[in-house]
Amino acid sequence: FGMNVLTVECAAATAFGALAPDLDSRTAPLSRALPLLSGLISRRFPHRTLLHSFTGLGIASGVVFGVLWPLAAAGVWSGEHAGLVTQFFACAYLSHEALDCATKAGCPFLWPAMKDSFGFPSHEGDRITSGDKRWEVVITVASLLGLGCLVPVIRQGAGTTIANLVGQLPQLAEVYRTAAGREVVLWFEGYRAEDRSPVNGNGII
């Protein structure tokens, strides 16, 4: 939707956020790109522990914002843009955790308070296996279709979309109020297909 600098920054933050939870696994793509950081994390926190929890989401988002805010204070970025880029990172990070719920290992959202993993569907045998190429294709296609549905939201902004929906509620309530307790009658007239003789009538909808 226009390759301005902010778009590129948000896209980069989204890609980084979507891959960041797997920094605790040395075989993950981002871990191979950042081996020192991945090694430091994975030695202390095994795969699918801290980085796959809400705590990890909060810490990672805080680190990203903590890196960007000094740049904003120095005038390189505006504070609004630093926050927006962090939001894109956080949403992508959360999407990774949400998708991991559909795998057999699940996702320990409440780690370290509760180390049990959460998964959907509840029966482990009904979930997908991580790395299954067939499911990756399905998820990619579903994601692209979902993005298509979000195009209007992206174009006009989430705030405007919500405001438009909320603004329609009083109108819908008025339509329902005036329609309640009434009988709506459809009147029709035309010709029979067999002999073209005229026919008319009415019925309650």
C-alpha cells in the first residue's frame, strides 16, 4: 500500500516478530541468522518455554520498544512510529504463539507460572505436526485469504473501521425497533409460465 519508509519498517518488524519466538531453537531460520543471540537464549531457556509465553511476548516487545525509543528521542523516529512498529512486532509475535497452539506440542502461554502447554483442538492427536509441509501450504493460503479480508481495515485504519461499525449500531437498532411486531407483506403479480395467464397474490415474509 505504498513503499514508504514506515511501511518497510512495519513489514520488517512483522517478519522479525513472527520468527522471534523460535530464537530458543538453534535450528530455526532466525536463530541461524543470529547465532550468538540464539545461543545465549537457548542455553538458559529451552524451546517452547519463556519465548512462547505471554511473559516472553511482553519482554520481547519491551526490548524492541527500548531499542527504538532512544532513536525516537534522538529525532531519528517519532515516538508514534516507534510505538506503531512495536505493535506490528507484538501482533506478529502473538500470531506465532497462536499458530503453535495448533501443533502437538502446544504453547505454554502462562510459563513460568504454569508450565503446561495449551493446544487446540484439545486432543493432541487432532493437531498438526510442526514442519509438515502440507499444513504449511494450508496455513499460508488461509493467511493470504485472511489478509484479503483485512484489506479494507488496512486501507482506512482499525480505528476508522471500528468507528464505522459502532456508528451503524443505532441505525440497526432503529430498524429492528420499527420492524418488531410488524408483518411485512410481499405483493406479487405476473403470468403463469404454462399458459401466460395473469396471476397475483400476497404473502407474509
